[in-house]
Amino acid sequence: MASDNNVYSRKATLSLKISEFEVPPMQDLLIIGRKAPIGPEAVRRMADALSPEQFTLIKMNHPKIEAVLLRNTLLQMIDEKLLMKIILEEAERMISDSMVLRSELKIALSVQREVDLL
């Protein structure tokens, strides 16, 4: 039997993430679409102006992605080809050719060694 009392409720859920402001504000990498409003050379100049010699621009032969700007420390930790393969696999699922995506990429190294006991 249906009740005549209508229950009406409006609620909002807020999620707030606060982190340290970083210069430049592009985090670890930018993925630049072929028709993005800002091109790879402008992105490179911006990075050089804000953080000289901290980023490398890698131009791509990809239907939607023109270039990727990467923090140099990432390239010192992981092989460029392997890193680009992973970035492209994940980014090409969500990027359009007019977008610029920024991403945070944290690398954690895990080491396990086995030694002979005396």
C-alpha cells in the first residue's frame, strides 16, 4: 500500500582535495592534443620560463597526441620508451585532439633481495 507522505530530500556531497601549490602548475606531465589551444612550443616556452631545464618535450607521431611534456626526473628513473608506452596507452582512451591533459605521476621503487645466511 502506497503512502501519501512524499519524502523529498536534497543533499550535496563535497569532496575537497588540498595539495601544495607547485610551480609550474602543470605537475609531472602534460599531454598535448594535435588541435589543442596551446601548442607544444608554447608549452615548452612556458615550462622553460617557469622551471628552466626541468622538463623535456617529446613530439609524437600519433593521430590525437602531438607532444608530451615530461618532468626530467621521471626520465631519469624510467626508460623513455617504456614510460611513453604507458602514458599513451592510458591517455589515448580519454584525450581528444583538442585537449591538454595534465597528470601527476609518482614512481615508487620496490626492492626485495634474497641473501645467503652464514
